[in-house]
Amino acid sequence: MKKGSFLYFGTSCDALFSREYRSFSEGINLLTLQPYCKLQTLLAIEKLFFLRQVHGVAGVALNAVQGEMGGLVSEDSEQLCPVRVVSSFSAFSCDGDYLMTNVPHVGIGIMTADCLPLLLYDPATKSIAAIHAGWRGALAGIVGRALMSMQRAYGVDPRAVQAYIGPCIHPCCYQVGEQVVQALDAYSVPECHSCYQGFLDTHQSSLAPVVHQRQGSLYFDLPEFVAQQLCAAGLKKEAISREHTCCTYCTPGYWSYRRQGEHAGRQMTVISLQ
């Protein structure tokens, strides 16, 4: 728990499976069900929302009243940061890979099993975001896009934002093939976070590598890649917490899709405002 916000990083003990939570009936209140109900007390929330994650870059903004919000564009726009603005939706019914809100006592979360869960909190504007960042989303710029959406909607200054990286697969175990390496080599920075290339050019000599080679194999450092994107977007390095992260592949008590395949459940990661 942090002052002004509440954080929850789940483990395999929550026993969550996508085939179950994706079949929930419309309008169901998650806080009446196990294991979600414990969050009502832990996070001081009255509502809880999750998206139907699609490994993309689109987001959903939860507003007190449905409608336009700040400078956000509609999900049908050709602009770089499509965000759907809603006041409510049924659990797991909206496609998207990040949620944001400035409404207190509302929990917003994501489900992961090797992908990186990222939580953002801006104490100045009292706004939060929960981001699902796998390698595809990270390379597509979901971190910069989510931050830009928070800037447009709430007037967030990235220099004041606090970030929390949750459990995900780490470079000790994240062996990757040519698809990921080629995507990194050809990484083109979208206009909405073009500062990333400038950040790389300026700090290249001091940055930790995001790809490691061991015994002829390549390993991707997803947490470091996301941390670098956060810094490039304006966050202070000391505002990026890795206190809650560990490798989901080799740490007991966590689901890992790479290790368990279709039998893997999901960890839930949730943030709320006091």
C-alpha cells in the first residue's frame, strides 16, 4: 500500500483461470466472488474492473460520467492513442490492454502469466493506470501511449508519476528467438513517445542491455526494457519500483504460461485510489 493508492500483486494462490473469468455473465459484481471479494477490504474499493486483454495498445478510461474526457480520442480514430471512455462495463467485456481512472474506490487491474503488469500512480492529479505489457505491447509502445493518454485526460506530469513493475518473466528465463530480436532491431518509435530514441541516444553508454546472450541463446530483459521506456517518457529513475517483481517462470508460487502452457492460471494485479 502506498499513500494515496492501494496496490495488490497476486500469486497463483488466487487460482484464477481465463476460461472461468471470461465466461462471467454480463453485469456480475466481481466483489461478490472469490477471490476478488477480499480486494474490497484490502484496497478499499466499491467496484472492480478488468479488460479482455488482446496484446494490443488500446486503452479504456473509466470516468465518473461516460463521455468525452480531456484530449482523448475515440477508439475508432486514426490517432496514435485510441482510448474508449466509459463510466462502467461488465467484467472482461471490453478489449484493451490498459485501464486508467481518477475515480476513487474503484479497482482497475490486469491478468498476467509471464507478461509484465505495470501500475502507474500520479499523486498530483490523483490518477492511476494498470497496463498489460508483454513483449508485443511493449514494442508497440503501450507504456508511452498510456502515459500520453494520462497526460491528455488528467494533465499528468510524468516527472511526478510513480511506477510499480509486478511479477513477470525475467531475463534469467526469458529465452527469445529471432522474431523478438528482429522486432527489437527494427524497433520504430511511434510519434507519441518519440522521446525514447533521444533517450537511447543520450544514455546508451549507461543503459543496461535488454538482450543477453548465454551459451548461444538470447534472453530478453522485459522489466529493463519497460523501465527504460518509463524513463524516456519522463519518469524519474527512483520513481520506478521493482520491489514487487520476480521471475514468474522460476519463482515458486506464480503462474507461467511459458512453463505451464494452457494449464497456467493468471496472477491479478490491481490498483485503486483512496
